[in-house]
Amino acid sequence: MEKLEIIGKKKLSGVISISGSKNATLPILAATILTEKKVKIKNVPIVRDVETMVSLLNTIGSSVKLNKKKKIIEIINNKNLKTLAPYNLVKTMRAGILVLGPLLAKYGSAKVSLPGGCSIGSRPVDIHLSALKKMGANVKVKNGYIIASTKKSLRGCLIKFPKISVGATQNILIASCFAKGKTKLRNCASEPEIQDLIIFLKKLGCKINKIGERSIDVEGVKNLKPTIHSVIFDRIEAGTYIIAAALTNGRLKIKNIDPKIISTEINMLNKMKVQIVKKKNYVIVSRPKKICGINIETRPYPGFPTDLQAQIMVLMTKAEGISTIKENIFENRFMHVSELRRMGANIEIEGNRAKIYGKNQLYGAELMATDLRASVSLVLAGLATEEKTIINRIYHLDRGYEQIEKKLSSCGAYIKRLK
């Protein structure tokens, strides 16, 4: 099993180009099930989750070509796709559930394995299923599979999500595009990746009207058209490298981004005294002599993202005073803390709150990654030590970060993949 070796205390200096968003690419790929017209998706990140979704689409009968060099995916669907999404492909990523809505809406039936992915919380699919039932679907869960069907077609209706859910918003939004009549979605997630999905669906010919921050109205259609779409940048990757620059006393230009989309993250880091100069499509990051502690709560967008919580925790170990994090999204997202403690971090956990004591010296250690964002937080911690760090189970990292060793090495880091 592959590992990463890191030797820290190298100041990062240079330019890092941010890849396309994994979390935007996956629902867009799922949405292509709706159309038999040619679709070209550009700026896709070459990460394991995207490759898994491509394999899933090919398995159900789509003709999908991934050009890794050009970062382009081209898709032409057959008239009749298979409606089974098997466990062996869905087990490694949560986004596998996103094929449920489009398969059911297009073909009237779907059998999709309950999803896998990171062990950061239960992330139940109940919200997805209850919404589909309200649209007229018969749904049951048996032998680890969701089995859904409709007599004729899904029916448009009013759906108010009981809590804000990115995945449920994406799944039901896609399904609504082929439902009969109008669907009104309320209490929706409003992440930039959902806005990108709406842009893509509208290019396909779907009739979508966004009303306010958390309301979306959809009128079902029958015919779609060929589409070319370029995926939005990965805001979590951008935030990760901004934090890497601050941790290493470095100076990085982070390009191919829209700073307005990550304004909450930038504002929080500014409060910690990280110096960030914003331009139209890039930022320049440098760290002052002193980092200040801060109190953060994770929230749905536009709040501080849960996917950046582990990374900023590492920066807090270097800050003056005491910092706190309240994790409001997932109940099991402090699993990286035990590994950071092994490196010398002084962190206390009580329920969904973490208290981080700053000005800690971190030491190299052999570590075990538990999930995608936890794994990258250990990379950041390794960069901040003066010793060697070994990170095991980096397949988590490969699910969501494109060429992380190459990007960091080009800016002066010592980071090496070991077989």
C-alpha cells in the first residue's frame, strides 16, 4: 500500500494552479444520464472519485471517454442504460447515490447500492428517499441496495428538505428536471458546486429558476441538447494550499480561482493574520510573524466549510492562544485529532467541539489517514515539522487531490510517494 514521506520546515514559494472541483464534477457526471446528446465536460480533476464515477457510467452503458492530459470527459449515452449501480463501484464514494435520481427520472426504475466513502458520519440517504417518495416513487431498501420505481413518471411537487443537504439537493434537483410538471425545492443547499450544476443543467435545456438563496423551482422537460461545460475550481483545494503557505512561512500564488467564492475562508484566515492579497482570478498568500487564534463553527455555504476544518486545525496549533472549532455538519469529523496528538498537538475534544492550544511544536511521526480531508491535514502537519513524517492509507488523499506531491514539490516541499 502506498505511503507519503514528508520532511518539513521547507518554505513554500511559487505558483499553484487549482484543479476543477471534484464535488462539482461528480453530480454533473450523474446528471448526464438524463441526455442522449453529446456532452463535453472540461476542467475535470483527475482524481480517484472522478475515475470511479466514469467507471460507473461506463458500467451502466454510457460511452464515456476521459482524456486525462486535456482534463476533458466526453459522453454519449445509449438510448437504454442499465439501471443497476453495483456495490463494487459505489462502495468507495458517497457520490454514487447521485445516479439514483437521474436513473429513476429517465427510466422509471433504479437499483443503487447504498454508498460508501469516508467514515466521517452517518450521512443518511433518508432525505433523498423521502423526497423521491413524495414525487411518486416506490422506494425500498433491501440487501444493501436502494430499489426504486415509478408507475409512469416522477411528479413535480413541493419539497422542503428537513435539513440542508448538498447531496439531496443535487439528487432531487436532477430528478426534477424530468419530472412531470413543476417542482419547488425549499431549504436547499447553496454551495457553489450546486450553482455549477444548475448552470450545466440549464445548458442542457432544463428549466430551472433559482429564487433566493435556498429555493429552486424546476419545470420538467423531455428534450435536451448537446452541451459543453467547464467545471468550477475546487474551493477546498484552494483553501488547503492557502493554509499550507501560512503554515510554512511561505509565499504562494494560488491561481485559477474566484476569490469571491471563498470569501468566508479568506476572512477567517485574515482574522488569524494570514496575509492574502486578492486579485481577479488568483490570490497571493504570505504569513506574518504571528498567527492569532480564532473561534470557528462549520456551517453550510456561505459559512465556513466542514471540508476545511481539519486543515485549519493544523494552522491553529501554531497560533497564539487558544482556538476553538465547533463541528456542526458531521458528528464524526475529528478522527484526525488522535494523529495530530501523536505529532505533539495539544487538542481537547468534547462532543462536537475542539479546543486547540497554540504555539505547539509538531514532530514527525508515522500516521494513518482516516478520510479525505483528514489525510490532507496530516500532509499539512508534516510540512510544518522539522522531521520526517510517513502517512499511510493515502488512497483517501487520491480520492480528492490531484497531483498533490507534484504541486507541493514544485514550490519547494519535500514530499515523496513510497510504494
